[in-house]
Amino acid sequence: MIVSFSHHCCFGIAVLAIFLATTSFTDAQSCNGILLSYAYTGGTRLPPNVTDPKQQPYRFESTLSVLNNGLDELKSWKVFVGFQNDEYLVSASNAVLADGTTLPAAVGNGTVFAGYPMTDLKTAVETAGDLTQMQVQIELVGTVFGVAPPSVPLPSSINLANDGFVCRKSTAQGKNATNVCCTRDPKFKTNITTDEEFLPRQNGDLTIMYDVIRTYDSNYWAEVTIANHNPLGRLDNWRLSWDWMNDEFIFSMKGAYPSVVDASECIFGKQGTFYRDLDFANVLNCERRPTIIDLPPTKFNDTDLGKIPSCCRNGTILPPSMDPSKSMSRFQMQVFKMPPALNRSQLSPPQNWKISGTLNPDYKCGPPVRVSPTENPDPSGLPSNKTVMASWQVVCNITTAKGTARKCCVSFSAYYNDSVIPCKTCACGCPRNTERTCSTGAPAMWLPPEALLVPFENRTAKAVAWASLKHLPVPKPIPCSDNCGVSINWHLFTDYNKGWSARVTLFNWGDTSFADWFAAIQMDKAAAGFEKMYSFNASALDIDGVNNTIIMQGLPGLNYLVAETDGADPLRDPRVPGKQQSVISFTKKTTPGINVAGGDGFPTKVFFNGEECSLPTIYPSSGFRKDFSWTTSMLLTLLLIVLMR
């Protein structure tokens, strides 16, 4: 009888706790899944006072709750909150932004939260209703615009972002709150069993493994491995950054180095107070958000800094389709911890990861997810594997934000038309105050072939003279430059009964040379007829079952696209771009009915070092075919040969 009373008493306390912690007792009881609730708790008007009510800022405070009422543990929980009032989030307890953005940040289009430090939510069954293990509450503080009290800035929706769940329609809880119940989707197919201790590794364009290889009470050694999985993705001079969440600092590194070596934040902070006997002159970095860079190849055999496989490549990570052996980068670092995490089993990875490169795609990285410990071959040489202490995986995918400018561009030309269709105006962005000097909206002026060989600032006279000769309009003011560091000219070279060819010319207008460069083209109808390239290495590439891509790179010893240099007489001659050129040939045997001059002979997408380039929206007209001259067609090639000498 006493046991029965005790059981019912504990159950009643658990139910009461759930009732107090959520917006509705009824909803907490009826949701046999994941109950999400969002409650607005208050707000005040903020300065400055503006005349437009829609632009007036207000402070808002809200609480987001995630409660596991299901039968399965929820691993690495993620919740989407559909903010809709230009919210600017300043702080969030017990969570980070899943895309790796560091707070404060604009979240007006909605954002996904990921759990930290509590990433997994256990069930009532396995915890006997312990809410501290079943539930997490995120206190949100930020700024909202145009929503004055007593109006309440509720999100448009809240949803569980984990795979395999469906959420019902949200239910209002008075004027200040809303909640929704999400349950397992019976139609979702997965090979994951619910009793597995770790989530499986995920696929992505790029993954980062954070492996703890040695651990002590006050510090540990971590090995970070960056692996590229995208067949066209690439990084040059990669820069990797993250946020330490518990005042950790980097004592030493092998295979990479901080971009700033600075221990001052430790010396004058709590780290210096706690580690009184530590010589901080040897500490590498104490920034909360350090930036890590790769070492040059000369440091690979350095006993102190190198000797790490896949390190020391100047930050170059090639796509696996180009060279699998150079598609990853690795380094190790010694991390010191702070109280209360002074236990060799208390390990926590940094959050808010970001990686970037020079003239490379933009990546968005998710939060670190605990996965099964990485296995490596036993260093003793025995036929066995050795596991690390703990592993986390960060998945990064290539993204292109709306309005993001390109970093390279393409021009089109053809044997049947004297004019070159240049890169688009402002293809790679334009400076703001250009109205008085050039037009950002006027289409680029067609050019004579030789104009492609000189910088934009030296083209104006040639473009105006060409327009006069060809009776073409001259915008006033003239169009602005494309502002691209790399441009590619695709010239339709020949078109005959059994095949056709094009000439590809790469121009580097920037100050940075490109080692191991590569380019790729996608052609929806013509790629199947690809035969070969003559001065580049090239091969057809199958991406996701579609064979419409051709990847090309320089021949061994010639895969270096140099930077722009001064002319022979710097005071008189224009600067000279770095150049590489090759002819590519196609057969019509496998592509019957192809209309080469009508557009099928031009690429639909072009990539340089993984970055998608801006393409013209029109093709060269064949209206001047009767004026065709081999001399005109060969002019650009001959000029290039002369300049290359």
C-alpha cells in the first residue's frame, strides 16, 4: 500500500511539473510525441524614436520549450521558428543557431535552433518523468520592429526540424503563446534503430570531423579533419572558425595555425586566474572565436608544427573528382578547459562553425552532432583498428544567398560573328557610388575580340569605336565593369558535318595566382559528344546520375594560372592578365539533331574552382555568317600566342 501511494505521488508530481512547464496541461497530456511551445513573456520600446511606426524597435523576450512526450529518445533536436517581424536575436539560452551563425544575428525570415549543451531529450519512461532530461527551455531575447505592445510578435509557425516527424497545426494558447505537437511520420523510411547510441554520419558537400584523440582532466587533444565530398567543390586558402562555449583556449597546434597568435584574453581573464602556473607566453590563442589557417608545404616535415597526414597544403582542398588524395585537410590542437569541466570525460566541441576560401563557394555549416568514435588503423601496424575517445561531425553544404554576387564570369563569341558578348555589367557586384561614372543597369557593350585581352579600364575606347563601326548603341553613362577576378571566354570555333569545336580561354585579373586550378562546364545537349581537349586535361563527369558535366584542368606542370602582371612598359602598356587556353572538340555522332550555333554549343553553367560563374543571357547572332573570315576567327588566338611569349 505504501509502495502504491509512493508511485502515485511521484506520478502526480511529474504531471504537475509538466503542467507548470508548458502552456497547456491538456496539450501536454494529449501529445504523444514532441511538444513545442512558444510564449511571448514581455517587451519594451527601444530608442531611437522614429516617425515610421513600422521601423520602431522594441525589445522582446520569449520562451521556446521542447518536451519529449514520446517513446523514443530525440537525438540532436532542432526546431524551426518562423520569425516574421524583422527580428534581431541577441541571445538564446540552451541553444545555438543551426546554420552556424553567431549571435547577435538577423532572423527575420525564420531560423532553426539546435540544442546546446543539451542536444538529446530522453523519454519519460527511461527517466521516470524527470523533466530536466525530457525538456529544454530556450530563453530568447532580441529586437523586433513595428510590433508595439499590447500587440504580440508571435512567429508564423514552429516545427520540429528533425527528419522523420510531422507536426500538426499549431494551437494558440491565449494571445501570447502557441504550441504544436509533432509525431513520428509512419511513411518515413530510415535504417536507424532507436536503440543506437549515436546518430549515423551524414552526407554533405563538406564534412568536418572533431575527434578527441587524447584526454586529461584539464585539457585534451583534438584532431580536426576537413573532407570535401562535392565533385565540383573546392577551397583555396581555407579559413576555419568556431565559437568556444566554455572559455576554452588553444595551447598548441600541429598541421595548422591560428591567424592571430594572442594570449592576452587569457592573461587578463579568468583563464589566467585559474591557471596561475601556466606560461601563457606559449599559448597560441585565447579568442572566443579563433580563425585557423593551413600551413605552407614547407612545414609538412617540421617536427613541431607538421608531421600530420593531409596537412600543410596552403589551405587547398581539391574536389575528389580531381584528386582524391588532396580532397581533405587535417590538423591537431591541444585545448585547455575551464571549471567545472575539469574531468577527462567532460568533453564538449566548439559551436557555430564556419569555413571559407578565396574565390570559392559559400558554405553553411550545421551544429556538431555526436557520432560513433572514429576508427583509425592501429599505429603499431597490427591488423586492427583503434577508436578515438569521442567524435562529432559537422556537415557543411554549399549555399548561395539571394543577391550574392558571383566571383567569376563568362563571355561568348563565335566564328560567325565579329563581336564578343562580354560578361554582364556588375556580374560580380559593383561599388555603390557609381552613378556619376558608369551605369550599373545598362547592358555590357559588345567588344572586338582583342578587347578581351586588356583590363576593363582600357576597353572603353575600343568598345565605343566598335559600336560606331557596327552601328551599335552607346549607353550614357557607359556600363560599369563586370568586376570579376576571373573571366572565361567560350568561343565557338568550328561547326561541320560530323562534329564541332570550341576554344576555352581563362583570364586571371586578380592579384592571386591559382595553383591546381580547375574549371567545369555543364551542357545539357552537347556533353554526350565530348571527345577531348588538347592543352588541358579533361574528362566527362557523372553527377547524381546525370552525365552533362565536363571538368578540365591544366596539364601537369602547367596547372598554374598566374595573377595579373604589369605590361612591358608599365607607364604605357595596360596590365596583362594570367591566361590559359585550349580547344575542346565534340562529335555529333552521339548527339544527332544538335543545333550548335542556335545555343546547344554554349554551356548552360560554368564553374571555376567550384564557384559558379555568371553567364550572358544571349548568344552570338548568326546574322553575320556571310561576313565570316578565318582571319577574324583566329585573331584572338594569335594575339594570345604573342602575349604569352
